Amino acid sequence: MFRLKPSMYAAGQVDAYLIIDPFAARCVLLTEPTGSGEAARYQVERTAKFGDPLPVEALDITLDTSRFRTLPDSPR
């Protein structure tokens, strides 16, 4: 689902890209960018449900997602 923007950030060698999805009640952390141009991608994808801690090694922190909330179902 989340492909175009992460590819652009990976091409720019952004170390970590965090997606917070209030519809799915989860966070997706993409790390270790590789490649260039449209073929760029992140090698590591870590997913955490809202409420679970998410380590972000690039920033040397653990993201506390316990206060994150979901949104009601709606068309995307």
C-alpha cells in the first residue's frame, strides 16, 4: 500500500521512514535504504500494533505507541 513515497525516501538515503496508520492501528518503520531511482527500497520493515513499543535504532529511541488512537472506518 505504501510504496511510492518510501521509494523516493530510500533513493535519497533517508535512514528511517515511519508510517503511522490510524486506520490499521499500526506503525511501519522502514530502514536500511538501498538502490537508486525508482528501484530504491528499504531492506528492513518492522511493524508494531498501536500499544506496542517500536524501537527506532536510527534515533536511538523506542517509540511509545500506547497513546496512538485509531480512526473510524472510512473510504480511503
